[in-house]
Amino acid sequence: MTHIPMWGAVLLAASAAVCAGLIVLLHPLLERYALARPNARSSHKKPTPQGGGIAVVAATLLLSIIIFATAPAFGWAVLQDFVPIVIAAVLLALVGMVDDIRTLDALPRLGMQFLAVAMVILTLPNEARVAPLLPFFLERALLLIAGVWFVNLVNFMDGIDWITVAEVVPVTAGLTVLGINGGLPTDAMVVTIALAGAMLGFAPFNKPVARLFLGDVGSLPIGLLLGWLLLLLAAQGYVAAALLLPLYYVCDATITLLRRLRAGEKIWEAHRSHFYQRACDRFSVREIVTRIFVLNTLLVALAVATVLLPSPMMTGSALTAGLLLTGGLLHHFTNGRRAA
């Protein structure tokens, strides 16, 4: 079991404060250079600045680096190991920034994503295996593809106010609880807590009706950091927990992609086909993100149960329950009606 001293609470608060402060400083620039104007596929009704993710990613990385550089529990070796993660996250932030200001072609965007995810996977020691029954290079290749998909699905799902907050805050809280119980290395927990704090600092600016959007500059590197943390959790042997924590995002994005492929649509083009987007015709944004937050909280509980009560029966039961709960919400978003 890993013990988190007072630095955990201080880091959470500091990251939230740094993120909020950066947003206040950057807001005039974002209004001038990164204004998202509504179109047929938009969920917002008036021009709104995007790019708040700059503050989220900057606060997460900066506070993590400060902790690694100054806390006695860490050292130069930990900071060195973190450098590739920082470079990969900054690379995707730059890709997202360009795409927020002017549309970037799909091919170079995808190439940069593969490069960033490859950098993250190369930080794993050879003995860290997620699927040890597979040949090593096949496993790493599959992790690369899965990582790029995860980065994209987090980006795809960031389509209404507060939805990424409703996803990232419970997932990082779950990762922290699992880390305390040995599911993550201590240095990864630093990044987890810093990311949670940064998202809390961003949340007041993004609450419906949002004054600021995350933008691709935030959703892409946040997807990378979350994917890295979930990969570390899976490499510790907690594969079921790593699948359960992001299950709603994975199911909504993957099912939507498969449906669009079957319909012959251009999957790289913007759309309003996600379950949560279609639910906007039936429910308010607050109702949608509240349901997603509640589901994610239940998924966290199931993920924690697989770690604290390890057994094939518990793992199977938790995965089944998670799929049923997620499927139920997707069905509700498609067919449900607002209560009178």
C-alpha cells in the first residue's frame, strides 16, 4: 500500500489554482485567436473561446515536474523517466493548438499521435506486460494502436460542456485510490493528482453554459496522460480495473465509430453521432453530464473492487456489471425521455 502524505492534498489544490490562474491570464488571448464559432455540428449557440486545455496540461506537467525535482521521495532518475511523457504531451498539445486555430490535415495529425504514443510505450520496462501470452513485439504494436485510439476517443468525446470533467475527475480519483492500494507507482500518482486538480481548476469555466472550451490542445494530451496512467495500471496486473475506469468513453466512441464505418461515413470528419450528442435532443447538458458522472463513479467502485477483492468471480462480475451499466446509459441516451 502506498501512503500519500499531505503533499497529495497540497498538490491537488495547487494544480487547481495554477490552472485557474493561467486561464484568467490566457482568456483574452484565447478570445482573440481561438474562438470556436457555432456550426451545424456544434452543441454551443454562440462563439466561445477554446484552448483552456493549455492551462490544464501546463498545470499538470509543471506541478508534476516541481514535485519530482524537489520532493525527497523522488530524484533525478524519476524526473528523467518523466521527460519522454512531457515531450509527448507537449507534442500533442502543439498539434491540438494548430488544429484549434486552423484545421490540420488528418494524416500529419495521426502521424504525430503515433509518434507521441510510441514515445510513451517506449518508457515501459520490458518486463511490464499487459498481455504476457502474446509475443512481446505484437503486444507493443497492439498497445500502440490502442493508445492512438484512446487519445482520439478522448478528443472525440469532448463535445459538450463539462463532459471531460465528468470523465477525468472520477477516473483520476479512481486511479488515486487504486494507487494507494498498490495499483500505480508513486510518481504516476503525482501526475494523477496533478491532473485531477487541473481539471477541477478548469471546471468552473466550462460549466454549462461554458465560457471556455478545452479544445484539442487539451483533449489530445489529456487522452495521452490518461492512457499512460491506465497502461501503468494494467501493467501492474490490474487489466480489468484499467478497462472499467474509462468504459463509458470507450463504448460510446467505439460503437459510434463502428456505426459510422458501416454507414460509409468519413470517420475523420466532425459529426453529432455520439450517444451523448444525440441525447441533447432529449436532455439538458447538465442532465447528460450528471448521468455520465454517476456512471463513472459506479465504474470506479467496480474497478476498486477488482483490486481489493481479487478473484476470477469478482473480476467477471465487475466487468459484466460495468458493461450492463454502460449499455444501460447508452440505451437511455438513445431512447430515454426526460422525467416530467
